[in-house]
Amino acid sequence: MGIRDLDIFGDSLLVINQLRKEYEVKIEDLVPCHKHALRLRDRMDIVKLEHVPRSANKTADALASLIATLLLRAEEGMTVLVYSHWILLPDDEDSEENGNTISVFETNAED
């Protein structure tokens, strides 16, 4: 894609520090992924790695929780529809804000 300058934001301080080579990867299954990530990082001219606490990124935390919940129930089989749309607030002279909502619906055969 020709990307030479990359900013990476992650909520795992451990992973960020592993990519900075400050910590080693001790889980053998993750070593190949880590090596691949380092090879990709080394192709870039500039890479900025920044830790973002989960408390500061509520959307990512909510999506991670949703995925964890779905994986725990994966053997049951389910369809999850994710719907996102923009809501424009009334056109007031005092307000120029827009709101973004995401709705998640679980469906099953009995519903």
C-alpha cells in the first residue's frame, strides 16, 4: 500500500512494549505473530506506538467485550446484525453537534 509512516494505538501495554522490544514474548504461540509484526514495522520509515488505556477508548472496549461474549457462545451458533447510522440533531443555532449510534441485535430461529 506504500505506507511509510504509521501510528499504532493499542490498549494492551504488554503488546505495545513487546513491539518496542522492551519486553520479550514468552507465549510460544505468539512468537511467529510477533516476528511478523516486527518485520512489517521494520518496513516503515516512522512507526509510533502508543498505549491507550481501555478506559479512554470505550468504543473499542465495548466491541472487544461483544466479541468475547460471542466467542464464549460460539458453539451455539448465532447471527449478530450490527447496524450503525448517523443521527443529525435538530438544526439549532446554538448546536452543531452530531451523534453517532451503534445498535447490536442478536437474532435466532425462535425470534
